[in-house]
Amino acid sequence: MDGATGIVNPIPYGRQSISEEDIQAVVDVLRSDWITQGPRITEFEAALADSVGAADAVACSSGTAALHLIMCALGLGPEDVVVTTPLTFLATANAARFTSARVVFCDIDPETFNLDPNRFEAIAKEATGRKKVVVPVHFAGLPCDMPAIHGIADRYGWMVVEDGCHALGAAYENATGEETKVGASRDSLMTAFSFHPVKAITTGEGGAVTTNDPGLASRLRQFRNHGTEKNPEKFRYPEFGMDGEAPNPWYYEMTVLGYNYRMTDLQAALGRSQLERLSRFIRRRREIAQRYQAAFADIPLIRFQKIPAGYHSAWHLFVLLIDFKKLGKSRCAVMESLRENGVLTQVHYLPLHLQPYYRDTLGTGPVDFPNAEAYYERALSIPLFPAMAAEDVARVIQAVREVLTG
Ligand SMILES: Cc1ncc(COP(=O)(O)O)c(C=O)c1O
């Protein structure tokens, strides 16, 4: 029985999978000399970069921090413009606002729920700004049409950075038909990831940025640690930093205004241990998603996210689009029936242009982004996580079928 819900063994919409090896990895760090940012960070960063096929990874304290570090590394400010989808978690757009950059939303494709490249092109032609950045979000783990977005960005002088927080372990075919993992950052400058417990792997809280650009990686690391610089070659005031040819061991310079966005070695050890099971996690997520697709295929009131050929979703979420009007039940009533049967669901997300902050600051409101709004009216995320047993999947299927067809 769950104390909070009063339901026997409720199945959440997402949760972490922690093994004995994960626990041991964290305990080993607790017994070591380093528990803040230390050697496990370097190992986790190398393993993550290797896993996605990028040159480097910079670990940090959350996906939100990863996105903010990206905006800082790009040097964004009030004269700059950032385009993203309204169908995302708050952090994507907020990270741009942390730098005072202007946010412009771009509607989604109604089939894939991802940023629509055609609509982005229309904005890219018109929008003005000193620096222009587009942030595609791989919604629910499905990669955006990156070759198209990259091509448009190049044509109109935009920079691309990816919000891959849903999509560690996902892949797509690039313009030459080669498989590209999200995070390889082939069609972008940098990719942000989150390691929150419902994500593909977890470090408790945590995040990272992957990139192939050493200059950006160095800026990300600098902003992660209060804007400090310890590389003697970059010292602006060597008369303080150097003792002849040798750098003073205590010395660092702060050259930009940075943050404490460091990850701990405890988290990095967990992340590295989790990363070893990433492909297993994704395989299990895919199996469950395919079971759902088959089990609900005959229910005309339901639609799923379209996965185009050549795309491999990381299946972060399984979203049902349900025609609640035709069903004659509200979403709330459906959620409550499912809850009574031990199936916990969630709604991802109220489109950001309908959040009071963005309504107030951008003057946005209903009807501005019709595809995102149509999605929102029908969306319901049902449980999907690797530790779901076959009985859990069967319970979800039965409960959903009952409430939608019963
Ligand atoms: C698309 C997206 N971007 C960014 C974030 C922020 O990640 P975090 O919660 O690790 O700060 C999330 C987290 O839920 C997310 O789903």
C-alpha cells in the first residue's frame, strides 16, 4: 500500500532502476577521499561522451543547469533570440530567459509532436537578433528532424543546440543516411541531458552537455565552476598567478560570472554504473512501448506519437492522445479511474506559451500554437520504465482498455 495514494502497489508513470552494482559504486565513493567533483566525474564524462559518440561531455548538477551552461557558453544576452517548442518542460525556455535572451516559440508537428522544421524556417527567415539560436527538444525520446533543422539553421545563420533531456539512447539517420546518436552533436553545437530519476539513466539530480568543440567544452566547465580559470596559459594577471615559470598552486582567476553547477563524485559514480545498462534500459522501454501500441491499436479514440522511418526513440514517455470529448469522460475522470486501478499517469506538458509567466512576458495565449494546444487537450502519459514487470504492463493495458472501452 502506498501511503500517499492509498492504492496497493501503484505503478508510477516513471521511476529509476537501481541495482546492487549502482549502490556499491556510490558506497565506494563514500569510502574514498573525494565526494565532491573529483576523479569519478572525469570517468563519467568520458563514458558518456563515448556512449553518444561525442568528443567531450561536461557533467553538471541538473538538466536545467546543462541548458543554462549552454546559453552561457554561447554568450547569450538581451539582444539575442532563442526559438524553441512550446511542448517542453519549463527549463528549455527558462534557460534562455536566465540570460535575458528573447524566447520565440515555434509550433510542433501534429504527428511527431516535435518542433516543425517548416514553421521554424518561416521564423528563421524573419526573426532578428544579434545571436540566433534554435533549441529542438526530442520530445518523449523521439529525435527531431535534425538534418532539416540543421540545414535551415545554416541557411539563415542560426546556431543549433539540442535539448536531449528525454533522448539519451535515441538515434536518427543523418543527411547521408548514417545512424547518429542524440548527443553526438553532429547537427548541433551542444546537447543537454538530464539524469533526473524518470530519465533514461539517473544520478539522482544531474545533467550533462555533450559537444565536439573544445572551446565550448572549456567555457561550459568554466561557467560550471563560478567562472574560474585555472589554466596558467589563460591567466590575465600572471604577476599574481605565476612564480617565475611555475603557476602558483592556489591561484585561479574569475573572468566571467559563473555558477556552482558541479556534479558530485557520488552522482557520477552512479551515472557511470547506470550507463553500463543504458542499452538494456532502452531495449526494455521499446518492448513495453511496442506492447502498448499493439494492445491499443484497435481503440479508435486513441492516437500515438508517429515514429518516422529511420528514427529510434529512447521512449522516455508513452503518450496516448485520447479523444476525451468522444469518450464522454474528462481527462481528470480517466486519470482517477486509472489511479483507482493502481495506474498513475501524468500530463506532459501544458504548452509553455500558456504558462502565466510567458503569457505575461510574451503576450502569448490560447490559439497561438494550435498544434501544441490540440496535443495538450488529449495527452496522457501512461507508465513506462525499464523495471516494469510483465504483470505491470498487463495491468496498465487492462486498466486503460477498461476505462476507454468499458
Ligand atoms: C525536456 C526537458 N528539458 C529540461 C529538463 C530539465 O532537467 P532537470 O530536471 O534535470 O533540471 C527536463 C526535465 O524534466 C526536460 O524534460
